[in-house]
Amino acid sequence: MYRYFGELLSRSAGTALASGCVDSALPVSSSLMRVRHYADAADKPDDPNFFRMVEGFFDRGATIVEDKLVEDLRTRESPEQKRNRVRGILRIIKPCNHVLSVSFPIRRDNGEWEVVEGYRAQHSQHRTPCKGGIRYSTDVSVDEVKALASLMTYKCAVVDVPFGGAKAGVKINPRNYTDNELEKITRRFTIELAKKGFIGPGIDVPAPDMSTGEREMSWIADTYANTIAHTDINAHACVTGKPISQGGIHGRISATGRGVFHGIENFINEASYMSMLGLTPGFQDKTFVIQGFGNVGLHSMRYLHRFGAKCVGIGEIDGAIYNTEGIDPKQLEDYKLQHGTIVGFPGAKPYDGNILEADCHILIPAAGEKQLTRHNAPRIKAKIIAEGANGPTTPDADKVFLENNVMVIPDMYLNAGGVTVSYFEWLKNLNHVSYGRLTFKYERDSNYHLLMSVQESLERKFGKQGGPIPIVPTADFQARVAGASEKDIVHSGLAYTMERSARQIMRTASKYNLGLDLRTAAYVNAIEKVFKVYNEAGLTFT
């Protein structure tokens, strides 16, 4: 059973853009707040529609960058025609292009039959394939996958990954199903996507998300490669986040958490931003709290701990823990693996309040969306909010944080480590060779020849009366002398991507006088890049 949701253009939003009357509920800076008024959302409960929330963030960025896009057009059109072109393309960018809804039956292990619902949203095909994870959750809805798909488009643009945005969700609680039943659901959902052209190496490439991982991605790849794409040599590039044996890449599991660390690192080492917050640069004296101890939370905690920051609190759905002396990530990971929960961890005390409001320097919401609202935002003590999850901050909360001089590092940049390394895995699958394999031995031999050349030069100059002159490489060079492994290349590429994107966001924030409003700066960057693709490619059949 299939149901399509026509989303060719968002008429109400499109009309607003076309008329130039976009007054979003999103903050830019204290100076811009006095000029651009917020919508009347303040009079409503702070539980905005997720997709409309993302569209509102988009509108704020579009309002700021529209004049520059018009100015940069190098055409023979009149000023009015140029503005119409810009507004028209902005209207094209915003809505979801395709949304697929499927319902299919599975037979439970006890013999009962059940109908499962699933969705896949493709926000944009300005770059192909589309890219986005598959989550298993009872909270999955059309609105959620549309919002997450649109975030993926902007996220890929911010970090210069050439994908369009997509997202999928299956409406189940995986804890209520056996492994055999989950495999049935995953494989059947893959077939439903394939039948309608919603999966393929050059069409749409899923990845892990909430409650899915390597195992589910392996099932998807195997199903696709042995059915619809049994003659396609690139079939295993239909999905990323796979196990290494199935074409995965080293470093993918920790990629999102590692990206969160690098994103925080780039801003916390920037003296100008830290002075605005009244903090000193660096991790050494910083404490942090994480909401959500899943894949992202765990690896973020590991890397921050490794570089000198102290974790003082962790929150999960079933409870929270806190310790001002610090929580060891390895001990907590082992405890959760053994007990299935962080509650009762002996290295910390239970935390009775809202862990988001705990005392710390850095707060990392790495759970669900809309966790920070106007109701709890005034009580947040952290000076840096690092959005490890997608959409954890509502527009009203965003406004409060700007007014309170709190820096929010936005989700569309900070958790882009996963899609960045997924891009590396996708390229590996298409190239059919692992990174470093062709150059590994050559680089190792070259480094040893370099050491020998230095030794021989010194011996020719000073002689060998006292024996050969030993050349002792430094510890750092010794670690690299054998050449870069695949993991080294992945980590280096991820660090470079996050650093370059952070610099772009900082330049845009400075250019438009946005102050601490990094989210709007990131949206401006994304809009400029996506706009350029649409403008230079032109439109088919208009």
C-alpha cells in the first residue's frame, strides 16, 4: 500500500518569500532583532511543527542573504527579474520534493500478523544521490522525516558534501521485536523503497540513525544487492554505515561523535568567541553535560574527555547522573553494557532535576528534537550549547539563548560528521578499493629512504669514525612512518572538513554582523551553495 504526499511547493511559505514579507520567529542578533520582528509564536505553546520550525530557520537565512544573491547575479535581466529569479529559486529549495509512505505486513515469531508503517522523504535532488538515515521509533511521522530530510540538505551543503537531503523512519519500537523480526522488517522496507525508486547508489543512499546501526545497514545492502540490483557492481554503495566486511569504512561508527568534538574544538579554541562568552579558550578547565548516552553521546564524551574536558553529568530517558569530580567514559560505557542503563552507576549520584539545567560550561543535547524550549531555556546554565541531536532547540529557545549571550553551535554543522564519513564510504564503494591500499607501501618505503638519506648525508659530512650516526625519528614521525591507514585518512578528512566549515560559518557571522547567531550563519552558507547549484544548472521543463 502506497500513499504519496504532494509537496511540489509550500504555497504559504512560498508566497511569503515571493512577497518579501518573511518575519520569522528566529533570532539573528540583538541589533537585527530590533528591526525584524518575531512572529506571534510567543503567544502559543512552544511545541512548533518540526518541519515548519526548520522552514522558519531557512526563512531567516533567506531574508538575510536575498539581497546578496540578487547582487551577485551576472545576467542581462532587469533588477526586478533578478529578484524574481532569486525568490523563485528560494521557493524551489524549501519544500520536500518527494515523500513516500508505505504499509506492509510482517508475521511475528508467535504467528501473529502486524502491519508496519514506514516513510522516506527526499527533500532535494539538486545533488544526487539523496542522503539520510533510517530511524526506528514509534514517534516517526511524515512531518518528522520531512524536517530531518530538509536538515540533511542544508547539512550536506554546510560541509560541502555533494548530496541532496533525505530521511526515513519505520514506526516501531525495536525493543518490542526479536532480531529475526527486525531483520524481516528491515529487508521488507528495503524492497518497498526499491520498488518505488527510493534507494540506489546514484538515487538515494540511507544510513544509520536512531535505533539502527551496522547490522540493519548490512541487511539493507544484502537485500538490495541480491534482488533489484543483482547485476549492479556498485550495489553495496546503496547504503552507508555498513560493517567493514560488507564494504563499510573504518571510523564510521564514531564519526558523528568525533565530528561533534571537532566542531566544539573549532569554536572553543577561537579566542574572539570565548571572550564574548567570558570564557578562556581551550578544553582544560571546561565541564560538560550530555543528554543521551547513545552512539553520539558516548563518542562525544570519549573525545572531549581525552582532550581535557570533564564530564559532570549524563541524562537518559530513564534517569540522570551527576558528579562534579567527573565521570569516566569507559567505566560508564562498561556499566551500561552490563546493566542496560546508566541508572545506579557507582561513579556518580542520581540527578533529580532536569539534566539540561545542570551546572556546566558545555551542554550537548544528543537525544531527540525540541528539548530546549522557551520554558527551560532561561534556566540553562551552560554558555555553549552543542547540538549533537537534530533540532533540539526551538525558535523561542534560540531567541532566549541569544538574549542571554549563550553560543549555540547548530546541529546542521555540528553533527555533520556522520554524513561526511558516509560520503567517504560511498566513494570507497564506488572505487572498489580501500583508502591507502594503493599508496601504503610506497609511502612507507619513501619515509624509510628519507631517513637513510639523512643518515648518509651526515656520515659523509662528519665521517663514521665513531660508528654509524643514528637517526632517531620523533614519536609523531615514527607513528606515521608506515603511511596513512584508512582510519588515519578518514579522521584527517573529517577534521579538515569540520575546520573548513567552521571557518566559513565564522566568516559569514562576521560579514553579516550576526554575533553569536551561528545557526543563521550556517543557513546562509547552505542557502548560498544550494542556490548556486540551482541557478547555474537551470531548471528542466519549466
